[in-house]
Amino acid sequence: MNNQNSIRTVTASQIQEWIITYLVDELDLNKDEIDVQAPFTDFGLDSSTAVILTGDLGEWLGYDLDPTLLLDYPTLETLVNHLAIENQNC
Amino acid sequence: METAKENKIANKPNKLHYQGASAQAIQYHYDLSNEFYQLWLDTTCSYSCALWEDAETLEEAQIKKLDYHITQAGAQEAQHVLDIGCGWGSILKRLVNQYHVKQAVGLTLSQAQQDWIATWNHPQIDVRLEGWAEHQPEIPYDAIISIGAFEHFANTKLSSAEKVDAYRNFFNRCHEWLKPGGRISLQTIIYENAGEEDVNSFLSQEIFPDSALPRLAEIVQAAERIFEIDILRNDREYYVRTLRAWLKNLRANRAEAIQLVGEKQVAAYEKYFGIAMIGFHSGNLNLSRISLKRIDAPRFNKH
Ligand SMILES: C[S@@+](CC[C@H](N)C(=O)[O-])C[C@H]1O[C@@H](n2cnc3c(N)ncnc32)[C@H](O)[C@@H]1O
């Protein structure tokens, strides 16, 4: 974990917004193409992108995220739920 | 061909066309900087998957791994043990210091690793800058250990049949070098739910160039009828955990790491650890530990 002071407190919808923006930019998708219940792999997300996404998202949140996170939470909905709960407990 | 008379290995022509990763490709990775590797490896400097059973720290888990292989190879208190792909010498040291082995021989293709081990000036450790295909021991070994090196024994240009041949050459050599009843303890990453075509190109080009991973079936086929497989265990989740520990250590020492190898390399290693974690966690890759026992009288011409 990084410096405690730099942890960002966020809501589920802020996290969702951040990830959607990221996917739109990185994978060249349309915002309305993104189904929160579809597996990330459906968007063409590979392991390199997953590593960079978790790295950048962790930087934004202010604490390190595990690179395997998207395997355990393979849809936007499950991932956002998980992160929102984790963020509340920070 | 099996004429290892008494204690001497038969002298025979040694012209093998080695088909693994070149010394240059190995040095590209392992000669980056000893100090850099030290920053995030444990104190034994083990650079391979640990064994986390009943272990809390990376160091404990690496020692469990070393002990597991030493036991599986039956190398305790042996006269003469070979470590193929010895890295920074973690097994060599443990063999002579904790397990009363008389002579431990280590092979590596990395100059930096050889230099590192040579500074110990340990009379019972013989480290050589030499690939297994060039190795010509004068007396047979009691046991052979190889951890995290088999990944490099086939280059990316080989077909599956050619890979099996390349691995067969390896097992034939081990067979010649071992005393009757001798064992190999082998650890390697394998393709599980993936093939060469699925491999992340960043890993295969920028991190481990020139190396194609084995499939379990290729290893089994290559060893068939000269070695008996005694125990096989697959431990991919332990590699996720090992990589997580390395990543944590690297991040904790980021500033120093950047000073040693530069920002770009540090970012590349962070990315490599993350991609490999995903590979093992998803089951695309696996980590096999294979204990093999020499078949002393193969019932056919093994070549
Ligand atoms: C990932 S490191 C593992 C080192 C060590 N066994 C450990 O677990 O810490 C791989 C090692 O294999 C060695 N290697 C690669 N190809 C080899 C070959 N053909 N013959 C001998 N060693 C080789 C490298 O030089 C390096 O020392």
C-alpha cells in the first residue's frame, strides 16, 4: 500500500465512470457498447491491458491493486462492487 | 551406450546441436544487474516459484522449495550433486552448508551469476559458465536438480516434435551422468490451457526472448523409458503468490531500482510480474515439479 494519506475516497459510480472512460480510451469502444454484466474479455481486454488498468486504477485510488483482480471479478458490475466495498473499508 | 564403468563416465564424442535459448538471450535477461535482482528476491536469491506450504514469508517459502528439491533428488549427504541452471546459487549453498554434500556443481549461462557465486570462494562449490549441452563431468552424479531452467531448453523455432527431441537429449545426458538409482528433481513452468500462439508477446519478446515453454506431455514423452516419474505436483497458485511478493518488494524499493536499471526496465518488470500472475491465476500457465528416477536398464536403445 502507498502512503495512507493519499487514499482517495470514492463512490461506486465514480469507480464505474473511471473504468468505463478507461476502456473507451484504451480499447477504442463506444460508451454504450459497454455492458456492465459482460465479461471484460468480451471487450477484447487482454492480460497486458488488465495489468495496466489495475496499475493505473490503483494509482488513482491511492493503493495498490492486485494484477489478477479482473480474473476474480470478471465483469464491470462485480469489479465495481468489490472495489466500492474495499474503498469504504480503507 | 551405457558403459559408465565403475566411477568413470564413458568418454564419447560430444557434438550436440543445442536447441535452447542462446547464451546471448539468457544474458540479456539474467545479466541485467545482480543488485537489481537482489532488491526484490528473497535473501537466498531464488528466482523461481516458491513452495508456500506452511510458510509465511517469501524467504521461508523459498527455503521450503529448496529443501523439497534436495529431498526429492535424494541429494542429502551426497558426494556429488549437479544443479542445472543454478541462478545465484541458492541450491548450491544449501547443499554444501546444510546438507553435507561434498561437491556441488552449478551450471549457468549467465556471466553475472557465475561471477556472483565465484566471489564466495567456496571450496565445495564449482560454478561453471556452461550450458548443459557442453557439460562433461568426469565422475557421475548422485543427484541432479534443475529449477526454473527447463523453460529455456527449447527455442521458439521448434515444432512440438523437435522440442521433444531437444528435451530427450537433455534427459539422455542426465541419464549418462547419474549413478544407478539416481534422481532428478525438476521444476519448470509449462503451458497449461494455452499454447505458444497465446503467449503474451511482451513476455516472449522483451522479457524471455528465444525461449518456448514445454507442455507436460512433451516432458513426459522425452523422459519416457529412461526415467520413471515418481511424483508430479502442479503449483500454479504458488507462483501467483511468489510473483506478488516480488512485485511488492520491487514497488517498495522502486526508487533504488530505478537508479540501478532505469524507469523503463522497472516498469517492464512490474508489467511482466503482473502478466505472469494473470497467466498462472487463469490456468493458462502452470508450474510443475517433477521427481524422476533413473531407469537403470532401459529395455531398448535409448537413442
Ligand atoms: C530463472 S533462473 C533459475 C535459477 C535458480 N535455479 C533459481 O531457482 O533461483 C534460470 C537459470 O537457468 C540457466 N540456464 C538457462 N539455459 C541453460 C542451459 N542451457 N544450461 C544451463 N543453465 C541454463 C540460466 O543461466 C539461469 O541461471
